[in-house]
Amino acid sequence: MADAVIVVALLLVAASATAAVAQREPARQALVLSVLGVVLAVLFTVLQAPDVGLSQLAVGSALTPLLIMLSVRKVRRQARAKDRAR
Amino acid sequence: MSQRLRLWLLAVGGAGVAALLVAACLDLPAFGGRRHPYGERAVAASLARHTANTIASLNFDQRAYDTLGEISILFAAVLGCLVLLREARDEHRAQPQPAEVALPVRRYALIALPVALLTGLYVIAHGQLSPGGGFQGGVVAATALHLLYLGADYRALERVRPLGVFDVCDALAVSAYAVLGLAGLLAGTAFLANTLLPYGTFNTLSSGGTVPLLNAAVGMEVASAVVLLLAGFLDQAVEIEEERGS
Amino acid sequence: MHHLLPLLFAVPLLGAALLVATGRRLPRAVAETTGCAVSGATAALALVLLLNSAPPLVEWVGGWRPVDGESVGIVLVGDGPALGMAALDSLLTLSALVYSWRYFDEPPRGHAGSYPALMLVFQGAMCGFALAGDLFNAFVFFELMSVVAYALTGYRIDEPKAVQGALTFGVVNSLGAYAMLMGIGLLYARTGELAMTKIGRGLDDAAGQGGPDALVLAAFVLVMTGLLVKAAAVPFHFWLPDAHAVAPTPVCMLLSGVMVELGAYGVWRVYGTVFAGPGGIPAADLTRALVTLGVLTAAIGAVMCWYQRHIKRLLAYSTVAHTGLFLVGLGVLTPEGDDGIALYLLGHAGVKAALFACTGALLDRFGSVDEQALHGRARGMRAFGVMFAIGGLALAGLPPFGTALGKAITEEAVGGPLTLVYVLASAVTAGAVLRVTARVFLGLGPRPEDAAYETSGSDERPETGRRLSRIPDSMTAVPAVLLAAAFAVGVAPGLAAVVARSVNEAGSGGAHTSVHWTPHGILLGLVSTLLAVGLAALAVTRPRRLATPDWALPLRRLQSGHVGDYVAWLLVGATVLGALTLPGVLGG
Amino acid sequence: MHVLPYLVAAYVFLTGCYGLATSRNLIHTVGCLAVCQSSTYVLLLAVGYRDGATAPVFSDLAPGSRPVVDPIVQALTLTDIVVGATVTALLLALVLQIAKRHGTLDPDELRELRG
């Protein structure tokens, strides 16, 4: 039973990692990365690593995507300001 | 270099590394094996020092020096980000407009905030007993503070987040960790030796000697580091603008 | 005494924390004085420990001394080479801080302490990496060192080149670090240990009579990839010129003078303690891999160095060429080779840092580091001209500089055609430096014309806010002292013997070697110096004859400044490394 | 099942490398680096797993009553995760400055450092 859950979690990790690389639009990539974070947290929990799962949840699915979103926002705002100045 | 050449290189290099990794995987001990000599020693050492969560014992006692290196990475990265995201010569700050927030969002954020903050603190405090600790709790508590940005607006966030104080906290937390290490040295044992305090009763909040103290220092470091990092990025995203015409 | 080892990391860290905590209120002069004082104190501590490092100091952090040979803690190894690297990086950090004394403009508003604080953390990280006896601990300090270096490289945020170079540096080095961590994971899976000596023993036990298998090979390749990225061996080297050419000058002194060399040191340490046993990588395979990559690195570094006009980039490529030479010397796995490289590295650190310091003075005086734009303009800076020329000659291996002694001993150890590589690589890089001296400081020769595909150094901003009309004394004194130190390495009586003894004690089981000047070595040193002077003279008088030939253009095009290219090269490099070490694994 | 977790780790690493090499946007590049790093977490935790074992937390588990998984790799992964987040932050800060100074985030259009 545990084995089956681990296999599913592993395959989900592989799939969401592929999606995170394939999604070339940064704002959407941030969302996919946070999905990857959640899936990894699940995998770590079934691998009996709750400590790691918890920090992956906090860092991988919240903090990192948040930083990416803020960067995207800054770049967009800058592009808009440039357009207006023109 | 052309796109095509790069893809060829990537294919060659990728194939080589893939072959290497697959061959290595086939030689690895089968998944789920029983032989973990260092792990078993670590569990025994953790129990001998009355720390219920072996991970906490590893991070704050047996391999506490790694953790010192790790919070220094955090400390250095925050310092680096503040330097890299400073206002350049040709930039200025613009006051952000107060934004209208939909009522349900505001309600949700303001209710979730104290809950998340308390969860963070609880997770920090129980680091040596249950899963969690300074890292996880610190990130949760610091991120929670930013619900204020979602619920109210940027200026409300700026009021509850005096950056100068967090700067000092950031530095103090790292110093506290290092000074606790020095205390071990001065007491005549070794740097970061966990021999200063009694190990306490197994499975209580004060068990584990200096583990709870180091854990608290890490919690403080992580929380202030995350606040400062997010502040740097928010500043860029909301406030700092380039001068017109440059 | 051994209890003091962790302080080499803790003291600069505490100093940095102090600077950050008080940074908002601190006047600049106080912040910089504090930085120098803490850095100096750490350097003094490193020197004291170094003098007491025979027999080697071993410290179990947290007092987790082994019980029945097993420990759960982290071990620090303070032997001669480790403490020597720690002392070298501390002294170099101190000189970089003195060099930037009141020189760096515009500390970020309200953060007067942040630049010295970053430098202090950098110093502590390099000490920590040098002392690490535990593989994961080495990774942690490797990352700390890298993170600080990215921030320092991008310090001048309004320079487009600086931020681009820093990002390239960051992406490539982080990827290298993750490869190294995967390697550590594989080694942990096989042996269940993290201390380097225990991993080595574990590999030998696991192999039994069989020798290494694919897992050991993969772990070796991954760990070495991380370290060779740091050491900038071809084809992992692309990030280095991009980063070193754009970083602030005092940071360049550290990056080129000691951080890259720490990568080579890591290769030596990790191979010697982890992979040297019967269960590791056979010596013949390591020699094949390191000598091949080293020769390639030296050749490409030297050729690219010759064709640069951006002076900092030129010096960066000369660092690439010299690390190639270091790798060859370490790769032959003889005690004499190790001794020679240790001395070469000490001399090179002083010379290279001094050359960067002189270039920084040019940048701040003229707002340019372009060889062609500066043609003849620095005639008035006589002291710097003399120091630049001396630096060039020392780089070529003019006796009795430390570089010459180290090179001579290594040449003897490698023997045969590899000697030629040493003579040529040092002559070409030194020739380029002397050419710059002749053109910029003496104004010799006609002004050359522009080529198509290259980075010019003319629209750079001085690092001092405004151009300096007079170079401060501290900026003149630092390169002079560094050159004097490089000279002292070659002539100080008994120093070479002490270095050799401590290196052999740590590396080759206390083999006895005699290291001293030989007529043969002096002759080779003079030959490469003459060659360098001749090349420089030819380039200045007949610039057309040595213009970029067609065969060198594709080589220059490889350096495209594109992160994606560099990542692809990193994978190719790992594959090449694997292919070069494969025969021993198949044979075993 | 014996090697699947290791193969997944290798796959994720190489996928991330592919993304890094072919990326057309530097923010995406940094995201791909985070993907590369997550492969190290998977590898480390897979190495430490033990069949039928539980987490090494003894607050409601009598010591010795059940086997536990290897705590070492968990401590290492924890460190690794924090390192990853900080590296991401630092690189994103650099990316923001590149966007300002070069006006583009496409690595193909950054032409300052060549030769």
C-alpha cells in the first residue's frame, strides 16, 4: 500500500517538474512551481520525512513562487512605464 | 553560438550525464534498504540527550555547525539582496496608491493572519519535540505577516514592519547562535558543544539542553530574513521607479 | 589549540553581524575600520594556528569526539594546506579591504557596513571550506562562498555588464553545487557516512577485491564537476571571465587570487581523502582526466588571454590558464608536484591580486580598462607602470619570485612535454600583461584597430563615484606589498621546505622531498620570461602580425555570454570527465 | 520499485538542465534552477528511506519499538531547501537589475559580454 502511494507521488513529481520546465511564461511557471512544491511535500511525507515536507510546503510552494511573482510584477510595471514614456 | 549548436551540445552532454546517472542508479542499494549506520548512531545520540525529534538533535546539536553555515547563507543572501535591490542613482520612490480590497478578501486575510502567525510560533516552539522547528515556523510566521498586504494595503504592512528592527534581529539571531557556540568553547568543551544546560525531562519543551535555544535563534533568523527578502522585492515591485527619460 | 579552529569562521561572521546590526547608524570610516580589524584578527588567528599545525589539528565540533572510531559530529581538519589556504584567503581579504579603504563610492544609503560585512562573510566562508573534513559541510561552505561572491560580483547594480556577469556566475556555479550535492548523496547511499576519511574507507570496504563500479564513477564525476566549475577548468570555465571582468576590483583580487584556487584545492583534498583508495578512482585515470583538462584549460586560457583588450578580462583569462597549470601539477600525483603547486599558488595569489589592484587604479583614474583606449594615457602613473611590469615578469616565472620557484619544481615533477605547456602558458599570459604595460603605461607602438567580436572595456564607470585625480596611498601600497610577498615566497630561506613538509604530511603520507632552486628551473624560468618579453615586443612593434588569426575566431565565439550555452557546456564537461575516467572502472 | 525513486531524481535533474539551456526568459531560468535543485531532495530522501519504518520523532513512539528512517538525509535536505530559497532570491534580485539595465530578459539579446 505504502509503495503504491510512493510510486504515485514520484510520478506526480516527475510530471509537475516537466510541466514547470515546459511552461515558459514566468507567471504561470510560478504557479506550476508551487504545485511542484505541494507534490514534493506530499512525497516527503509519505517517505516519513514530515520535517522536510513542512519546510518544502512553506518554502517551495509559498515563498519561492511569491518571489517569482513579485519579480514578474516588477518587470511588467517597468515595461508599462517605458511604454508610457514613449 | 547558434541555437542549433547549443541543442547538439545539450543532447551530447545530457545523454552522457543520463547514462552515468542511470548506471549509478542501478548500482545503488535497493530503495528501502536497512543499512544506515550513521542514521542509527544519530538516533541513539539524540535519545541520549533527551531530544525527541532526531532531526532537531541533528540540526541543533550533532551537526549544529552545518546549521550555523546555513543561517550564514541566509544572512549573507539577505545582505546581498538588500545591496542588489537598493535604490540606484537614477531611481526614486513613488508612494503607492491605497488599493481597494474586496471585503471577503480583507476578512479572510485579517482572520487568517493571527492564526498563521500563531501557527508559526507554535511550530518554532515545538521544534525539538514534533516535526517542525525554527526553519518551518520562521517561514510561516514571516509569510503570515504579508497577509496584511493582501488584506489591507502596502502602507499598513510598512507600519507593522519597521525594517530597521528586522535588520537588527537578523544580525542578532546569527550572533546569538555563534555566541552560544562560543559559550561552549569558553566553558572548556568545544565550539557549539551541548553541555551547558541540563538535558531536562524527555519530551518536554525544555528538554535537549541548548537545542531549544539554538532552535529559537534559527526561528528568529529565518523569520527576519524572509521579512527582509520579501520587503526588498515588494519595494521593487511597488515603490521604486526609474526616473523618467532615463 | 584545536578547539579554536571553528573560530576562523565564527569570528568574521560575528564581525559581519555587528556591522549589519549597527550599520544604519555607523559612519563609514568606523565601519571600514571595524572590517579591517576583524579581518586582521582572523588572519592573525589563522597564522597562529598554522604555526601550530604540526601535527595536524583535528576538531570535532560540538565535542562529538569519536567513540570506538564512530562519531555523529562534524570534523574539521586543520593541517598545513588547510590552514595555509585559510591564512592566504584571510590575508588577501585584509589587503582587499585596505585597498578599498575610502575608495568604494556610494555605500547603499543607511547600509555603510554592508560591503565590509559581505567581505567578512566571504573570508569566513573560504576559511570554513578550507578546513572542512566533512563532505556535506564542505558543500555548505561552498554554497556560502558562492552566494556571497554572486552578491559582491553584482555589487555595482547600475553596470549592465556587472549584473549580467553575476547572474551567469550564479546560475552556473549553483548548478555545479547541485551536481556536487547529488554526488554526495550517491556516496552517502553507498557508505552511509559523511566524513571524508570515513567515506574513503567505506568505498574501499564496499569494493572488496572488485575495484570501483559505476556508482563510484558517477559520484566522482558529480563531485568533481562542482569543484571544477569553481576552479574554472575547461569546459566549465566560461563563467569566470564574465564574472571576474565585471566585479569590483577588490572583489576580483579575492576571486582570482584565492577563490578559484580553492576549487583546485578542493579537487586535491577530495581526491586524496575520498577517492584515492582501492575502492576509489585509480590513479592512472585521475591523472588522465586532470592532465587532459588541465592542458586544455591552460591552452585555451592562454590563447584567449592574448586576444583580450579589456584588461580585467585579460587578467581573468590568465587566471584560467594558471588554474589549468595547477590542475596538471596536482594531476600527476607526485609529492613534488603537490609541493610545487602549493608554492606556485601562493606566488600567483600575490601577483594576480597586485595586477588587479593596478588595473583598478587605471579604472578609477581614467574610467576605462580598455587597452586600446588607454594607449599611452597612463604615462604619468610611473609607480603603477613599474608594478604592472614586475607583475607581468613574475607571472612569466622570472626567478626569484615565488611563482618561478613553484613553477620550476612543478615542471621537474611533471617532466617531458608537459614542461612545454608550463613554459608556453606562462609566457603567453605574461606576454599579454607586458604588452599592456608597454602600450598603456609607456605608449609604445601604433594604436591598433578594433576587431569585431569582443568585449571592449572603454565605457566603464570608475568605482569611486568620480574619477580620481590622485591615487590614494593605500591603493598604491597594497599592490606593492603583494608583489613583495610574492617575491618573499621565492627567496625566504626555509619557507619552501616548510611548505613542502606540511603538504606532504597531509597529502602523500609524509614523503620526503627536497624543494630548492635548481639551475634547470632557473633556466626554464628565464626562457619563459624572455619568451614573454619577446612576444610583447613583437605585439607592440608589429601589431598586424599577431592580430587574431582566423582559427582563433571560433574559439572566441564560444564565449558567447549566453547562460544556456554555459549550462550545455557544463553537461558536456561532466560527460568528458566521465569518459576520461571510464577505462579504470571498466578494467576493475 | 527498487530504482524508480533514483531514476525520478535523475530525470528531474536533467529536465531542469534542459530548461536552463533552452530558456528564453531569465526568470524562467531561475525557476528551472529550482527544479534542478528539487532533484537533490528526492535523491537524498530516497537514499534514507527504509521499508516499513516511521519518522524519527519519538514524542509519541517508544524508542526501539519500530524501525525509523534515516534522519541524516532529512537534516541535509532541510539545509538544502533553505539554501535553495536564498539562492533563488539572490538570483531573482540580479534578474531584476538585468531587466532594468538591459531592458530585456531574453538571454539571446544580452550581447555585452563576448569573446
